[in-house]
Amino acid sequence: MPALTIKNIPDDLYSELKHVAKQHHRSINSEVIICLKRSLFPQKVSPEDKLIEIRTLRAQIDPNAFTDEEIEQAINEGRP
């Protein structure tokens, strides 16, 4: 199996990679391989699966969480 050496990794990137690898109970090397696979070979999601995900998320939203006035204010914030 080929080997890859990566040089000059920024400290913040290495720290985050190390942190994420620890969270996933993986070595840094394994975490890098997973990240590369996800980036280079993304999983395709069918439209049906995406709709199921959206509907699931939508069902978790309280329709009365914000008033019409709060929504209007949020829309208008930062506008001249």
C-alpha cells in the first residue's frame, strides 16, 4: 500500500485533526484517510432520502418558536 508524507501542516489544522481523531477513537492517520475519502468520494444521496431527512428536521421545528414580528425584524436587520 502506498505511503504519503504531508509536510508543513499548520498547527491549528493539526490540532483539530488530532482532536477529531480522538473523538472518533481513531489514529490521526486513519482520520486523514477518512477525511480524504469523504472529500474525494462523497456519498450520493437520493432525492427521496434527502426529502426524508428534510421532513424529519422540519418535524422537529416548533412552528410557534418565533413571532411574525421577530421574523420580520431578523429579515430587516442590517438592511439600509
